[in-house]
Amino acid sequence: MMFRTFDVMVMAAFLGIMLLSGPALGDGVFDGRTVLAAADDTATYEGELAIKEGHGDILVRADNGDQMRLTVKDTTIINRNGKPAAYSDLQSGDWLKLTYSNQDGTVIELNASGS
């Protein structure tokens, strides 16, 4: 009897995954980043890069004085002044528009502008 319960649970999980991911992945409309972003419950934020630490943590300060500490990882898509960039290219004072995960504060995409 235990074997049957396990089989039913596995089949239910498989069907649930197929129902949830089938249309989004099957029609080619979403790329991997979009699917990941939707699953991560993302948000956007804009502000000035106040502090950039060597290990990837940044402090972003909005115009209203609010601050947010986020983490830039190797998988973060970074652009600076409209061109692909590296974390090392970011400078204090750059204006950032970013998308991040509400779950862990990881930056998914970061667009910086500065001199």
C-alpha cells in the first residue's frame, strides 16, 4: 500500500509541474530569465549606488532617502551606459535601475548610468 501512495504522489507532482510550466515553456514566449524572475517574486528599485563592496554587496540610496542593500552575483545581467559591463565597472554615484529577488535580495538585472 505504501508503494501505491508514493506512486500517486509522484504522478500528482509530475502533473502539477506539467500544468504549471507547460504553456510558459512550450510556446517559446518566455526565456529562462523571465521564468526565473516570475518564480522569484521580483521587484524593481532605482537609486544612486552609495556603496559597492568587493564581494558583491551594494547599498542603493533612492531620492527620498530610503536605502536598500542588495547582492550582485556572477549571474546578474549588468549594463552600464547602455553597454554590457562587469561588477568592477560600477562606480559610486552611478544611477541604478535594477530588478531583484524579494526572496533573497539578489540582483537579477542591473542598468547603471554614470560618467
